[in-house]
Amino acid sequence: MPRANLDVVVYGATSFVGKILCRYLLQQFGVNQSLRWAIAGRSQDKLSALRAELGKPAAKLKLLLADAADEGALSAMCAQTRVVVSTVGPYALFGEPLVKVCAQSGTDYCDLTGETQWIRRMLDRHEATAKASGARIVHCCGFDSIPSDLGVHFLQQQARARFGAPCVAVKMRVRTLRGGFSGGTVGSLMNAVKEAAGDPAVRKLMGNPYALCPPEQGAQVRQPNVSFAAYDEDFHSWMAPFVMAAINTRVVQRSNALAGAERIPGFLYDEATLTGAGLRGRATALALAGGLGGFMLASALPPTRWALQRFVLPAAGEGPSPSAQDNGRFDLRFFGRTATGKTLRCKVTGDRDPGYGSTAKMLGQAAACLALDIGKQDRAGGFWTPATIFGERLIERLRAHSGLEFQLLD
């Protein structure tokens, strides 16, 4: 096979998050310099408009045409690059042909999906092909689930260095989360809820904390799950369910399952949102838990789901303003306990809104890391998680170029 003339192709470049990603890549890498990249999608007019919007520095940015359902066009696109980074969601509706073509052609791939049921289908249908071709497929390279997955990885590295042993139980608690939702994110969430409401097998899968683990390393121990307001003694705070826990916990458990000699049998992991101490913290936790429960119920019923999408939630292509992205941030706290009772804390913070400003930077650096830092000899083909394929190399990139910090607290 001839050597690809591009390092990265951004597929779905004209989507809401795709545009943010392209601005970030241009700022970080220019065009045809340290990273050779191009933009791709189904509309020549929209791609040309995006290139013009990016300004003079993007004048030589290459445009590639490929419809999400056209495997021939996707194959031609993949033949020109080492890595495809996809922002085309909902992935359960539009994402499989590209994953299939990448797996067949040996082209590396990453995305920002948080759709557990779709990832499981991709594993079942295409993992064997990816292993044979050498394609490295890496889902969940945005806010879901890089901070959670790499946060646990960072904590475990610190625990091994300090105690000579890993933590057998880890909690992630959201201390600060400021940001908004786009129509694409809402569309993915609504489609997942719709699938679960209409198919008992999907509901069972999405309720399984080991849903993304290899079948031979499935259910081991009952996992903790914060499903309503509760008090956390380790953080001295009330807490409420965290909506992203449904995907993050599954990714973290898959990372543990793929860790080889470092795999921790019976590893426990859960996530929640901190709401503070005292009566006020309890009231906030109850309100958040009730609100999230009501929203999920409304999303599961066709009439109220339609009303939410029509009158309340952002439409496709809409999302937080640039100002809101710049003013957003997140602060995640991790608490780990070893088998002998020793404890360790760390935090992961980001300087932009989690879903877009920070996600674009995480996704961009993940694609660059996959193209430039992780050779085929370093990691074989297959479906990897951010922690198991990137590890310290991506943490270094995120610290240096993406406004993320990984910090040990005690």
C-alpha cells in the first residue's frame, strides 16, 4: 500500500464541534507543517465555506468529499491518510460505515462518541477485522471519556510509584462543570434513549458496567452506582448522579480489562457530582437527581421527547457561543484506595467548557498523538481506550497544548 500523504483527516469538519476542532488544529499545527491534515465531508460548498472562514492561513487546506453512507468514497478518503478523526454524530445513525472502512483498510480512527450501545456493536462487528488489518480504533476521545480514563490512569501511576500497588477502588467526583450542549450531543443522547426505550436488550446492555469489556472479562463484582442523592464520606459532601457516568465508567472498566499484567481483579469505579455539605448540599443533590430523572423519563416517551427537541433543546448545528466556550471550565476530583487501605487524591482540570472548547483540544491532540507518537509497532490493531493506547504521551500533550492539568493532591 502506498504511503498516505496526510497524517489526519477531519471527517464531519463542518459540524459544530468539527469547526471548533479545525480552528484548533490550524492554530496548533498550521497546514502541511508538523501535522499534515485535511477536512472532509459530503458538501463541497460547506467545506469551501469553512476553509474561507478559517482565513488566509488555511488557503492550502485540502478538501475531500465523502458521504457517510458511501463506502467507496470513504475508502478513497482513508487511502490518503494515516488517521481519520470523526465528528459525525449521532454515531449510531451515521458512524458505522467509516469504522468499517477504517477497520478493513488499516486506517487509524478516533472520535468523540459517548454512545455505549453503538460502541458495543462496533466491537462485535469490526474488532476482529481491525486486529487483522492493524487499524487502531479509539472511541470516546472528548470530555467523555478522556478526563475520566486518563485521570484514573494518572492516579494509578502515582499510587504504584508511592505505594508499590494500585488502587483497587477509585471514585471520580465532579467539583466544577461549566458548559453547554450542542444539537449534535443532544441528538446522540436522544437516539440512545430512544433505542433503550424500544429494545430491552439495549436497556440491559446500557445498564451493564462491563458492557464494553471483552466477554471473557465481563461481570466480576457488583459496581457502585450513584443513582440518587447520597452523602460521600470521603469528600464530606452530598452528591448527585453524573449524566456522563453511563459512558465514562464503561470506558474505565474496559481500560482495566485491557491492562494485561496491570489489570486489577474486582476493580471498583464510580462517578457522581458533588453538591456541597449541609442542608443546602442535600437540597441541591435532591434537586439535581430529581431533575435528571425527570429529564430521562421525558426523553424516553415519544411525545415529550419530541417536545423537548422541538422547543427546549438546541437543534443540529447549534451550541454554546465562543464566549461561553471560553468561560467554561471543569474540575474533576479522584479518590483512590489500595487493598491495604492507603488513599490518594488527584484532580483533572480544563480551562474551557468541557463539551466543546476542551473537547476539541482533547480530540485534536488525540488524533495528533495517534498519527505522530504511537507507531504501529507500539500498539497493534484493535479497539483501544484513550488510557490503554495513549497513556502518558497524551497527558503530556494535553498539559502542554490543551489547557488540561493532572495534579496529585496528597
